[in-house]
Amino acid sequence: YARRQWSLADNGFLKYKYLYAFDKAMIQLIKKARGFANKKPIQRCANDGDQILAFERGNLLFVFNLHPHQSYEGYGIMTQAGKYQCILNSDAPQFGGFGLTDDKVEHFTHGDEYCEFDLEWLKLYIPARSAMVFKRS
């Protein structure tokens, strides 16, 4: 049977403490997000080959790279137009990551002839095995 062993997060020799820290940060983020539970998630990208999943909920964009070793530079996700700031990143050192992205950089969408409705392209660097949350303003 499977069960959570919370004691693993307390073991300094294991990396579960980083997973626990990210889990806590994600829960805090969701608790602070105004009306999060009232908004439905909208899928923005689901690419099985690249193993990228992205969805939007309110003004938050969740981006997951589940590929074990492939990072992507300039990966395009069609989403609502605006300015995006990374507010949570599993690749940050405090979560056991390598800190490969600069979370202070503001990302802007841009349109082209292939854009649908009010959506534009958001181009991102997405490290392998990472999860990021962006806030649109």
C-alpha cells in the first residue's frame, strides 16, 4: 500500500525536504490567490511528445516540464495577452533546483497571424523536470 511518510522531509540526507518546501509554497500561493477555487482551469498546452503541460487559472499560469532531461528555450505557449512574472519555480535553489532561470525577468506576450481570439504567444525557457507558476498583470 502507498502512504505519505512525512518523516522523510525531516531527514537532512534526503531530498524530500525540497519537495516538502515546494509543496508548502504552492499551497500558500493557492491560498493567497483571490477566488482561485471559483475559477476553472483552462488548458493552454498539452504536448505529449515534449512532455509539457500548461494551464491557466485566473491570472496564474502553471507550466510543467515533465521531461526527464530535455529543457526548452523559447517554448511557445498561447495564453492571454499581458506581462508575466514567475512567482514560484521548482528549479529555484531553495527547492533543490539549479536556479537556471532568472525569476526577476518579466515576460511579455506577443501576437502574430497564428494567434487565436485574444491569445498571444508567451515564449519561455523551461528547464527539464520543473514546475513554474507565472502571474499575469
